[in-house]
Amino acid sequence: MGRLVPAVTRALDILELFLDGDGTLSAPDIVRKLQLPRTTVHELVTTLAARSYIVQVPGQPGRYRLGVRPYQLGSRYAEQLDLAAEGQQVARSVAETCDETVHVAILEGTDVIYIAKVDSTHAVRMVSAAGRRLPAHCTSVGKMLLASLPEPQLASRIPQDTPLVGMTPNSITDPAALREALDEIRQRGVAVENRESNPDVSCVAAPVRDRTGQVVAALSISVPMIRWSDDRRGELEQLAAKGAAELSERLGHRSVG
């Protein structure tokens, strides 16, 4: 690894300060937060302003906010994002950690479509494929995505007076029972499927968000029942949440707190 350039590092440190608070800073704020000499901060702020990375806040002399240049760079980054490709990379990392099958899926109508998948190396594992479509309410990824919908969208996709198709005896076929399950998922932030799409497999899933905070996908870990337990479920819920957060960060999402 090459040597880091101190001046560039300090300039980036200044830009990252704008991610917190109300998004405005003065030179004294920067001096205090980064413990840099006033002369250094003045030179860096002047340079960043000259290149449109920061601009003065109208009506507030001496205070700055982010300029148009970071927005342009972020927009170009967003244009180049590929959810399936990014999801495949994260799924591979998660699968290497737990050695179970990992999926990333999106919602289309009342179904989920798997857009990325990495297999477990175990002889006994879930058999599936990227591109496969399943009823959303029968899967952990689907329930996670349904739970993230605004009520009008959920009502249009899951009418309360229409029974749902089942894939196994454990599938939820009562819309009222599904809504109760979705309420619990919203509270917990993770979804669990207990042999609802495959009688021999259980899954956990967590939401993937884009830069606006909207849930655009879900990441799941699928485990044969011979390796499933309450303790294992807890471990995998944490791992799924961590993987989903990493994929969200790749998509430009920044968690608060």
C-alpha cells in the first residue's frame, strides 16, 4: 500500500464532517473538531470552496455547506451501481462467514425474484437459483419486503379477503395472520421463515436500503433443519443484518446513529 498524502486526508476529513449535524460548519468548527492549525484549515477550506466541494451558506458569513461537486460525484457513483453485482459480492462474503446459502431478492408484485445467490459448501444445502420466483409471503426475504411496503401498496397486493397460496403445511395462507407476522417483522427489523417455502429449510432475512432509505431488496440466509436451532437463528439474524447493512452502504445508504 502506498503512502497516504496528509493534505488529501485532511481535506477528506473536512468533507466528512458535513455528514453530521445540520450540514453546515465554520472554520473554527473544523479547527476544533479536527484539531488542526487555523492556517491549515483556512488553506484547505479555500481550496475546497474554489473547486465547488463546499460553498458559503447564504446569509451566514463564514459558514459552509457541501457544494455541487460532491453531489455530481455521488450521482455518477449511483449511475454505475448494479444491485445484482453488488449483492453477489456481499452474498459471497456472508456465505464465507457462515457457510450457508445466501440470497439477495427483490419484490415484484406478490412474488420475490432472487437476483444473487451463493451456495453453501455443505453436502446438505438449499437448492435454488438466481432468477427463481416464489410467492413473497412464503419466504423470509418476501416477508421482509412486504413488511417494508406502505399500507396502501400492501393492501393492493395482499387483499384481506383473499386466501394465500401455500407451499408447505407451514405456509401462512391467512392474510390476517400474515399481517400479524409483518407487524412483528417491522418491530424486530428481521424476518424469519420457518419451513414455509421448503419443508426442510428455514431462513432469516434483513432489509437492504438505497441512498434514500427506501427498502429495495432483502438479504437472506437459508439453513437446512439439521443445522437449525434457536441459537443458530440468533447468530444468523445478526449476520444477515450485518450483510444487508453492508450492501445498503454500497448502495449509498447511510444509517443514522
